[in-house]
Amino acid sequence: MRKALLLLVLLVGVIGLVALPCLAAEEKAAAPAAAAGKPAPKAAMGKGTAVKMAAVKAPVIKLERVDIAAYWGYYSDGILDNEGKLTAKRRGAPLVLSFVYSIQNPNNFKIMLDDFKFTVAFEGFELNTVMFFEDNYIPGKTTDQFRYFATIDPASANMSVGVTGGFRVKEMNTTPAELLKKWWEGIADFNFPITVAGTANFQGPDGKAMYIPFEGTFPPKP
């Protein structure tokens, strides 16, 4: 019995002598990091984790609907000069629309919407381009909705239709003024297609920019 106890004590001592240099080496490696106020070095990230972080999935952007934010009816008046004479310029009621988008984040981590811009077109005639630069964070595996406002000015819209879409207007056997009147009076029923085309800039955990193009039509095509 005494012989077995003696062997056990000797075995514990040998184990202690072997482990002591290893513990001293670990304390020596951790000492400089602790002195600099930094945590001790950790094991390197596995390849599987790095691949998972790098595989950022593109967000999905969808135009849900278009709402009328403000409406004053339709009118187009001539502008008089200081002498009361009619000029070539005209003025009319602006049309304020709000565009509701849903943005789905298919990743397990949150992403940031950095900027968002799109062009609004009535029946294919581009009338305005709007840009927004507010930062918004979308949690992982969620879908968020954003509302953006665009004001369509009659004077600039008339110029855009007449200059950039002059040939199409002639093919349609109409005039820019008649088109504007039709749009302003028909917007309540949305009896013509409103299309959007734009780009959204997102940032993932790595800080790299992701430019996602999108487009949509309202009312949706049947």
C-alpha cells in the first residue's frame, strides 16, 4: 500500500515538471499584450467562418405601390410680365407622389442602406430623378418598407416631354400639354403606367459598397 502511494506521489511530481514550462510560455506570450492594454491573441478564424462572412447576398428591392401625397387638381396658366403682357412661360399645380418600396435583407446580419435614387416616368416619359442619402439599417432576415417622395413640376415636365420625347409625342398624335392634362386628371385612378428605375447602395459588415439596380411599375402589370 505504501509502495503504491509513493508511486502516485512521484507520478504527480513528474506531471508538474512537464506542465510548468508550458504554463510559463503562455504567461510570457500574454504579458506584452496585457501591458499594451490588448487582449491575448486568439486562435485564427476558421476558413468556414471567413467564407460565410464573405458570401453577402444581394438585397431584394420591390416597388409596392404609389400614393398621391398632395393634389391640387389640374391647371395651366400663362405668366404675365411686369406690363401685364402674356409671356411664353406657364405655371401649374405640382403633383406630389410617394413611392413605397420593400427591401428584403436575406442575410443573417444587418446591412446599411447608404443612398437610394430613382427616376420616375409616366408612360415611358422620364419626368424627375430623386435622390436620398439617409442611412438606414435593415436587420438580418427581415423586410423593411421605405417611403420616398417625388414632386412632378408641370413646367419642367412639359419641357422634358417636349424636348426629350418630341418624336414619341408626334407618334402618339398628341401634344405635351395634352399629355400633362391627361396624367394630372387620371392620376387618381392610376389609369396609366408609372415606372421607376434606379440604384441603391448598401454596405455589409465588411464596409464594402453593394450597388443594386432595381425597377418597377405601378399599377403592376397583369
